[in-house]
Amino acid sequence: MRRPSDRRAPARHAHPTNYGPDYAEAFAAIYPRLSREEGVALVPFLLEGVAGRIEMNLPDGIHPNAKGHGIVAAAVAPAVERLLRGRVARNRYDAAVGADPGPPAEGP
């Protein structure tokens, strides 16, 4: 369940090309569209500096290892920080005007 106050920052992710160019283009277009529709920052490419670099991935060659995760975290940190600053500002405003924050989000 999603509350209206929930914010997200889409992080672009490349899709394997074996699905064909039409699918890859449609898949790639999702992230900028979500960013525009939601009015949030777009993380340009989640695995920038990690994808395709053996030393940054697990033996499967797909998933980041600890070193790779550090690079991913640094890439997403600015967007997460902006979201958190916005959340704190909204919470302060809601508290000041006595707004009802709504029901808690469901899930883990």
C-alpha cells in the first residue's frame, strides 16, 4: 500500500539486449517517465561504474559485490538525501498545521 506522502526516486537500470531493441527502448523509457510523473529525481544508471567490471561484481558477473555496493550507494545517496529532506520538511509542516499523516504504510 502506498500513501500519498510516499516518495520514490527511480533508478535507471539497463535491461539485457537479448529481448530485442524495441523491448530495451520501451524498458529504458519507463524511468524518465516515472521521474516526470512523480516529480522526483532520477538516478541516471543504478550500476554506473559497476556494470561490466569484474572487480565490482560477484562471480555471477551480474550482481555487485561489497565494493560494487559502495559505488551504488554513492550513486543513489544524493537522490535519497533529497527525498529525506523533503520528508522532514513535510512532516514539520504537517505537525505545524495538525495534518493527519494517514494510515501507516503496510509491508515489512
